[in-house]
Amino acid sequence: MIKLVSVVLTLVLFSLPNEVSAYFIDSTTVNGTAVNSATVNGNPDIKAKKTAAIIYQLFFFIDFNNAQKEAQPEFCFVGEKSFRIGEILKKTHESRKQSIDVSISNWQQASDVPLSYCHIIYNADPKPSDKEIIKALSEESMTIANNVNLKETGNIASISFQGTAVTFVFSRKHLRRSSLEVNHQLIRASVVIP
């Protein structure tokens, strides 16, 4: 599988809207700012930091439908296991002087999330029983899981780890079904499954 290193290198090459630059200095920083809020047994949780950084950067590589295009970026996190990622994203964004405001919300389950409310929805523990709900949410939101079994969960993309190496996977079928347009270079740098 192609590692997310390709995606990170792709991010470095782009000039993002609103003069936001995308780059990762190392595994413990996001756009040059240290991220220290997530720990596991007192040690920094590198996977959580990387996941939060990727979710934030993805917003700038997606064209959303007309209703969401002009809205403030809304990042939604589903399930208790996802909340820590949202906390990291929020603290990182607040620690930097950004020209854009973002909104971050937590939801206990996918069925609680209103349609067309979120730009990006991250679910760390997707359930096959939520597949139809996720498919409906995916029509206008980028739905991301930490499970590459996208066919079973209905999510458009996944972020998964082997050790600290990151793999980003898109479902061609679920992406085509949505109203989203994802930057082609990002797709080429990722794994795409049917």
C-alpha cells in the first residue's frame, strides 16, 4: 500500500486557499506547531496527532457542495474514541493564529449527526449497522473511519496505521456517490479501492 508519506509530500507542494500552507515538520508537530495534548500512558500519542493533522488538512483539498462551500469549516467526531482527535485538532488550531475559524462538535453516534451539517466526519469506531446512515451523511460530508473496510461501513475514506506509518484509503464507489470533489493529486497519492 502507498504510505501517507506521499500524501504529506503532496500537501507540501500545494498552496492552500486563504494563504494557509500545508506541511508537517515532524510527527509531533502540525504546521510547525507542537501538539502535546494527547497521551497514552503518559507518552505522546503520535497516531492521534497525525490523524488530527490529516483531518484538518483534508478540508483544504475538498470542494464541497454550494450550501457548505461558504460556511465555516465544521469538523464532527462520532463516538467516544473519536473525541480525543477532535480535542487535538481544536487545541492545535487555537494555538495558532489562523485566518479562518473552525467549529468542532462531538456526537455519540452517527445517527445523531444532522445531514449536511459537517464538512468532515471522523468515526474511530464505525459500526456496520450504521452503514446506511453513513452513506446518507457521505452525500455531502467527507466521512472518514479508522477502518479500511469501507464497503462494510459506508465511509468515503479511512486513515489507518501500521506502526506509525499512515495509509490513506478512498472508496471510489462512495466518493462518486457523494457531491464532493477531492483534489486529484491527493487521490493519486492515496490508495483507492472499488
